[in-house]
Amino acid sequence: MNTEHDWITTPVTADLLRGFLDVEPTAHGLLPHRLPARARRQIPDDRLGAAEAQPSGVRLVFRTRATTIELDTLPTKRVYQGFPAPADGVYDLLVDGRLTAQATVAGGNVRTIIDLVTQSAELREGPAGTARFSELPAREKDVEIWLPHTEITELIALRTNAPVEPAPDSGRRVWLHHGSSISHGSNAAHPTAIWPALAAAQGGVELVNLGFSGSALLDPFTARAMRDTPADLISLKIGINVVNTDVMRLRAFTPAVHGFLDTIREGHPDTPLLVVSPVLCPVQEDTPGPIAPDFDGGTLRFKATGDPAERAAGRLTLNVIRDALARLVEQRAEDDTNLHYLDGRDLYGEEDYAELPLPDELHPDPAGHRRIGENFARLAFADGGPFATRAAFSH
């Protein structure tokens, strides 16, 4: 075994990455993206531009005997003007699938959100840093380094005290998921603790996470990206962002969902596809958006500002959307036996809210992520679920 002073530097290239759709060379190194370049050119706002570049679910995967690993990165951290800076993002290192070590990278760029509503921001540049992992098992092993799910992360250099080679294909099914900030991982403690990562681990699948904070809005370019991405399983968690941004009415929503599904089916005509309606969110169950920040009490919470009486005119609420999605999937499933529906309240409902309330009335806490991940794995991946293995269906 080499000592730590006999560093081997391995270029960070796409063949070491999982969970991404594109990579962009930068002045510093390599920037993973969760939308391809064609889609990024059509992004209408900075919010989605920042969200898709945050590497939720993106990880380096390689095989090595190294006992010490260093990863140089340039993070871009997000802070809100007037609020304390959040803790540095966490890098999770897994050895043969088990969380073994964690690290953070200080410094980096800082993107300060000036206005919560418009998401206008200022960027201050800062230095790169190093995530260091030591005292790892001195044997041949598969290593995964999951990048911070809410920090844009430019990958600069990978150093180890033993050679690195790309890990072989796991042979596991690929699960392609799209959703909102909860799927992105808002309020999760670290990258393998976001609910899609927890569910993927329990389901034994490879995750590609297209959860985009504030931006699950049925954008056609997202549907095309999913159409063109290889996948064995696909899920769409639809609705909460459509309500809390108040971007459309019921008349537009239903055809938009049809169009989104039609586009995905162009590339995945027979892939198991699960449509998931919103989890419980009391402030928006029967009150239309838009959502607005509420600072009463000294902490950030969210409230819905629409008029419930306008539901009759097509204003959307979570209950309206659940009803529309259930009808739509039932109709399409007559000709598409691989299309399925899951009520989001089966992932997080009234009993869950009573036990694990939403701290800001919009996003779950780390325990809430665990609950959602466990429920999804039980309902989707277990025997009889839409994502069960073929062997399970034969029972």
C-alpha cells in the first residue's frame, strides 16, 4: 500500500460519475448537470438553473484499495439574505453500499438570495477546498462519494493512496425520478438521506434524481430529457410546485400532464411508470397558491395566499390536483398497463403530519424524509408494487 505521501491523482471524468445527465468542463474542472445542454438552453429562470446544477443524487463511483481519499471541489453555496448561513454541505462516502465516512468543504462561492419570491441573487466567488476521507478499509472495495445535494459542486481532482478504476456495472435497475424540492432533498441532513436515495437503497436500484426545487412544473424540456434517458423504472411526483407557483389552471394542467406523459412514452413505451400526487401539505390542501414566505414568529414558514372560493373557476389546490391525476391515470391505464398511480398521502399523510410536522409548513425534516422513503420502498418496490422485480410478480 502506498503512503498518503504517494498520492495518485485520477482525472475526474464522466465514467466515474452516476446519477447525472450531462457534464460541463469549467475553468476549474468538471460540473455535473441533471439536465442536458439542450434543456438548459430553454430554462426560463435562475431558480431551475441553480437547482439542476445542484448534484442531488450525483455520486462518484469507483473501485480501489485506498485507505485515504481526497476530493478537491469548488462548491457554490446558497444563503438567504438576512438569515444565518447554513452548514456546509455534506459529502457521504459509502464502502460497498454502506455509509462509512462524511466530510465537508469550507469556502467556495456564495450565492446570496436577495428576494425569496423572485429568487434574485448575488454571487461572491471564493476558493476551492478538499473533502478528505481517511482510515478506510485496506482492501479492494467499491466506493461511492455522494455530492452535497444542495451545493453546486465543480469537481477538480481526485487523489488516493492506491490506484482507482471505474466500478463495474452493478446490474441493478435504473430508477429515473422527477419531483419538487422534497424529492430534491430540502431539509434532509445529508445526500444519502434524501427520500429518493433512501428508497433506492431499500429497493436495490440505481437512482437518477431529477428532483428540482421549486421547478417540477411539467416543463416540456424536462419531459424530453426523461424520454431520452435510459431507465428501467420511472416515477413522476407532480403537483405541489404547480400549486405553490400558481402557474396554471385546471384547464391547462390536465393536458400538460397528458403531454408530459406522451413525451416520456415516446422513449419508454413499456417502462413501469408511476405517477405520484402530492404528499400532505395542510396549507395548500384546499387553498390555492401562490405560496409566500411568512416570518411571523421569527422563523421562516410558508403560507398559501390564494382564495379557496376560486377553485370553482379552476384555481388549483392539492386536492384538486389529486383528483385530476387519479382520473387521468385511470383513463390512460386502460391502454397502458404499465402506468400506475400513487396517492402522495400514502407516503406522508395526516398521521405522519401529526407525528412529524413540516417545520416550515412545506418541507419535511430528516425524519420525514425517512418516513417518505420507507413508505415509497414499501409501496413501490415490494412484492406486488409497480416497481417489484419480475420474480415478485410471478408469486
